[in-house]
Amino acid sequence: MPQTVDPMFAQEVLEWWIEHADEALKDGRSGRREHEFCRSGTKTDVMLARELQTRRVIGITLGINVDALIRPLGRHNFVELQSGLDLARRALGKLKTAEETARHISGTVAPSMAADSLHPLIWDAASKLWNDGHLTAAVQRAATFLNAHVQDLTGRHDVSDSALMAQAFSPSAPEPEKPRLRWPGEDSNLTVRAMRTGLLQFSQGCFMAIRNPTTHGTTELSTQQALEHLAVLSTLARWIDGCELVDAQEETRKSPSIPRG
């Protein structure tokens, strides 16, 4: 699976490297750049701490394998920086012109969505498997964690998945040990009623059409399909954020403590 990197993060990494490489090459030369190498020391030591990160950003941005950006030279404690500096500038240029290039080549600039901007409950559950390339398993784990969280919120560990959602979002009055998750607002408000009905049907659909196939199916999801599935689960998680827990015994409404993103 091709790796991606957040453009804003990548730009910050590359700009830092370019600035520090330029300064290291000028060091001891009255601000002039006469060579492609410099003596190793404090400035290059600082760069070494971020060399691997910068190398990975360059590699992902340019789609190439990148060797060391700081190359030792001989026995005189010198290192070569220019080739790595050139690569960093090339990668930075690609990032800065990517939008313009896409506009002129394809005629459109579609918005993009960072996976780590999804609801934290969803992305935290999925991220490790996702980063290891197990996309279907990542979606399944995110759905499992969302199911478990609704169980914890309602205290309903006797049901799960779509059956749990049917009871949690049921329009019926809560019963002892069977609280409901309700979209807040007046019962007579048409928009509130639509949200409650939508949540009931949407939540069941998430588990029947997303968790069930990823748990029992054998087909691997593509990157786009998996990201869209996570986005659907993230939408449900954010709506649950806005729900109130209606308890029959206490007859009070409490906001569920789901992590917020």
C-alpha cells in the first residue's frame, strides 16, 4: 500500500531541513556557500536527530528511495549535505506546486481528508492496523470499539452490534437497565425527530453493512473504501457525542462521555 504524508507536516519538515542545511554549509565561512560539505559538529548533530524523518518525508513525497542525507567524507570529520539539500528542495517544490499542477492537469482540485482527523475513538482504534497495511482489519477494529463504547455508555453488555443500536436509539421510552441514546431537543420538533429516526437506521446500517462484512467476509478493502468506511463510523461517533443518555430509573438526561475530536 502506498504511503502518504500530511502536506502541511511534510512542508514544515522540509523547510526545517533546508534552513538548517544552509546554515551548516555556511558555518565558518562568513555566511558564504563555497562547498557542498562542512565540518560535522553541533549543527549537523541537530540535523542527524531528524535525518530519518526527513528522509522518509522526501521518499514519500517524491516516490523514491532516499539514502542518507548526511554523508561522511574521508577521515577529516567532514560531511556532505548538498545532495540531500537538493532532494529536500525538490520535494518542497513538489508540495508547493501540487495544487496548481492538479488544477491545470485535471481541471479540478478535490478536497482531501486526513485519516487522523477522524473521530479519535475511530482513528485510535484503527491506526496501528492501518499503518501496518491491514485496512479491512482496521475498519473492523474501529467498528468493534464503537460497539464496545455504546455498550459502556448504556450498560448494555447483553446485546451488541445492530441489535444494540436498535435498542440504544429506540424511540420507545427507556426501561429499567435499558437506557436510550437520544438526540437532544423537543419531541415535537420535526428536525429532532428526523435525527432520532436517522440515527436509529444509520447506526444499524453501520454494523450490518460495515462491521459484519469486515468481520466475516474475505474481500480486502481498497484504501479508498476503507477510508470511506472509517468516515462513516466517525460520523456516527460524532453524532453519539451529541446525544443524551435517557435513564428510566433516574429520569434524568446525561451527556455520554465519549472522547471528543
